[in-house]
Amino acid sequence: MAAMAREYGEYLHRGATRMSKSISPAAPRADRVRVMTWNLWWRYGRWRERREAIIAEVRRVGPDICGLQEVWSDPGENLAASFADEFGWYFAYAPSPAPERWQRKIGDVNVGIGNAVLSRWPIVASEIRRLPAGDEPDEGRVVLYAQIESPFGRIPFFTTHLNTPWGQSALRREQVAKIAEFMQKKDSAFPPILTGDFNAMPDSDEIRCIVGKMAPPVRGFVLLDAWSYARPLEPDWTWDRRNPDVAATLDPNARIDYVFVGLPNDGGQGHILDVDLIGTEPRHGVWASDHFGILAELRG
């Protein structure tokens, strides 16, 4: 654990301070916070071409804060750091403490995987919590917290990636409980934001307990699902068989990626204004990821 803590601390310190002078994406609106979540499909498929497609899509939609999952790093490059340089942003990165199952899939023990936060505003603090693995094979799941110094005050932002198999709902609920405990310790005037790939559909127990449709994982804990709030009657699949990489899995269409937001404060900050899918079309014949991402617009 000590070695893991040193590795985490190294990335988080750099993430809290690093910024380049590159031209950033679209300028933010003075009264809005644009939040994005996206699973980037690690180093699978045509990853070099996908890297460029991801950059182009982020530029197009112009988010203020991004929660990213399946972010790769190797001895030559950390993808989150490269994106921060590309956009002139700040970043924090949380490497998986158990990347072996992923590395076996691509046959390369030198490539790491993790979660990341990118922000056009400074990241002034960041922290990682390991999530339980229960009796299942350890997938090295974590939640990454970043405190972001925005024009609207400090924003508590979290991103995570929960266990994959459909049959592990009980374990994902344990992971959600650990996240809820962690989030409740990070008090702020601006409502908390939780993003990520939850590998669970909206009617699953692990999602229903977050949004107040069943007993919460921690007393008093409830968040709003941005998609259900802003566009409850519109198609919401982030795992969509229109994408040939998803079709090849034979999985059903599903929404498994989320932007959750705490209840608005007395000034209306955090109120969910709109939401949309991103990465829904190939670029030059290349799909950026196997997942579609979500972009939510909040009142600042």
C-alpha cells in the first residue's frame, strides 16, 4: 500500500499543478458548468487513431470538467497529462492498483490503466479511495476526487469505474456505499458531482440507491441523475450497438455511464439544465471509444 500511495501522490501532485499554454477548447459560458464523463476504451482497437478522435470530440463539445475512465499510461506517456497539455488544462490521474487483468488482454505489462479528471480550472486538492473487491477477482477499482477552483466556488468532483460483470450488482452496491461515505466527507457549497462508468443500468439496485429510489447507501445521501432529470423521455444508451465495437460483444443496448449531481444549493447552483450524448459518430471512419460519453450543463 505504501508504494501505491507514493504512485498516487506523484500523479495527484502533478495533476494539481500542471498546465500548458496551448489553445484551449471552446470558451466557457459565464453562468454554466459543462461536465463530461467518458470511458475511453483504454488501449483497445485502433487506439492511436482513436486518440485523435477523442481530442477532436472534446474540442467540439467544450466541457469545463471531464471525468474519464480507462485512461492509459505507459513509460513514455500519460494520456491524461497529454490531454492537459493539448488543451491547456489541469489534470489528476488515479492509476489502478491492480492492472494485471487488463494488461493480460493486450499482452503488455508496461501499460497502466486508471481514472482521470481534466479541468479548465485549477485542481487545488485531489484524493483517491480504493473500492472493495469482495469475493470477486480484483479489478482494481478506485474513485478519484478533485477539488476544483472554479469561478463559482470550489466544486467537489468525483469519477469512478465500477466492476464490469452484469452479475456483480451486489458488489457494485458495496462500491457505491464506499463512494457515498467518501463523498459525504467532502463538504462544499457547490453540490457534489459524481461521474463514471457504473456498468449498471438505471433500474439496477446500485443506481436506484444513489437517486433515492431505494434505501440510500449512507443516510441522507441522494444525487440526481442528470439524464433522467433533463431528458427522461429520450434515448439514453451509452453502450449502443450502432457502434460496431459494441455490436461485436452481442450485449444489449444500455445506459451504464452517468453524471450525478447533488441537490441544488439555495442559490440554484448545480441545477441540471441540459444533457446530451457525445462520441456518437465515427470520425474518418474511426469510433473514438466503444462507449458514448455524456455532457451535462449545470447552473454555475
